Amino acid sequence: MKIWVTGANGSLGKSLVESLETASFGPILAPTRDELDLANLSAVESFVAKNRPTHVFHLAAQVFGISGHRQNPEASLLTNTLIDNSVFAALFKTPPTWIYYSSTVAAYGYPYLTLPLKESDFLEGKPHDSEFGYAVSKRFALNYLELLNRQHKTTFAYGLSTNLFGSGDRFLEGRGHVVISLLEKAGIAKLENKPLEVWGTGSATRDFLSTTDAANIMISLMDIDVGVVNIASGVEISISEIAEYIVDAFGLPGFKFVGINEGITKRVCSVSKLKTFSKVVERIDARKILRDEIFNHAKKFNYLS
């Protein structure tokens, strides 16, 4: 077994590589962007032909966050399609045994047919405008996987990741994921002794999952022909609840909602299909893990007294 992880320097990628190493999988191929530019087709083809990975976790993507996806829909579509095209062109020439593709619940059609989101409804309707370019690029990748399976018997898991959070998240000046963006704002608010400003109206809810738990779920799916599956906790948590955790952890004088970038109001995933392939999700306490992560972050940066 030889494992290739793309996007290994991202928050999810770091958690995955760490979990793979802990579980004694190897060797693990995890080149950085400087070592392998995934937009460079010839470089990727040479890398795959030389190393011949048997298992692939394709996590690499250009992610802008809610605000960034609104501002850069064409950049998100073009960049992510270019990355995927290079990776899959190489894999068609040197096919692996199994591949995990990291997609997103943002690729579901909106308005939703049902909640919680079910894999059987995936591809029904168009993705929400707030994440359209990114979501469409991720949808298209399913075609590569199905062709790989048809032509080379490569089994796969197409993972629709929910909102992820983890210690490896990077601050992106308001363009990151929900939790890290709020933590970034909280640090600034603490220095200025001001309330935490939260985008939206307070009615939004999401399904949150730590990158460590996501990585362990992904590993548990190795060599299984899963198809499309939600990678989620199945637990609905409101943005206002997260804001309360952060205010408590940072000792802020409350929080207030500013009615911008609301995005989709309500989103939670069904994990019924996931549970048929993996028992990891049954052991996850998403609410406790999220709260602990927020308090650990505040403690790390000396915001806790």
C-alpha cells in the first residue's frame, strides 16, 4: 500500500496525515505545493507515474469561505477544476486501487428537497449562489471518479464534507471557515474590548465536525466502494450557540449580529449511510468537541484569565 495525500498542508490534510501515521500506514506521499504544483499537468503525471500510489486522498482545493466565494466565483471554479483535471488525468494513466475525493455539502442543490441532507438528493437542483463556483467544480469531479471505476475498477468514496474546524485552520482575514473566522474576530474584539460581530441574523444553523474526526472517518472508509457519502456529525448547531461559546471563552462583552453574508440559513446532514460503512461517527460528540476546541484556542492565545 502506498498512500498519496493532496492538500496535506491544509487543516484537514494535516489531521489526516497525523492520523495515518498514528495508525502506522505507510509510506505516505504528501508533497507540499512548492514540491508539486497540482495545476501543472506534466509535473503531476510524472509524480504519479514515478510513485504509483495505490490509495489516494484528494483533498487539495482552493477554498475562499462564504465571503470569498461570493467575491471570486469564477476563480474558485477555474482553479479547482484545473487542480482536479491534473490529478485525474494522471490517475487515468496510472490508476490507483481506491480514492477518496473531498467534496462539500455546499454542492447540494438549493433549496433543499429535505433536511437532513440525504445523498440520494445530491445533484438535484443548482447549488446556492453564495458558493456556486466552488460547488460546481466539486460536482464535476464525481464524473472522473465514476469513469475511473468503470474503466479501471478503482473504488471510491466521494465525501461531502460538512463545516469543518480544527487546530490547523488558518486565519484568512474573514475568508476562512465559520469557526476560524469567528475566532479571528474574537481575538480582535478582545484587544479592543468590544462585542463579537457575527455575520447574519442569528437564525443560521450548521452541522460541524472536527478535522480529526473527519480524518478518522475517511481512514475507516479505505478500500470500501462507498460512492457519495456525507462526512458529517449529523448534529445541528446554531451560529448563535457558537458565538456564546466564544464570548465565554474570550471573556467578551457579548456579541451582536450584523445582517450580511447570511448564506444558507439551515443545513444539517443525514449520517445514516455513513453509519453503514463506518462506526467512527457514532462515537463523536460534536457539540463538546467544538466547545473544547474554542476554549483551547482561547487558552493557547492567552485570552483566558
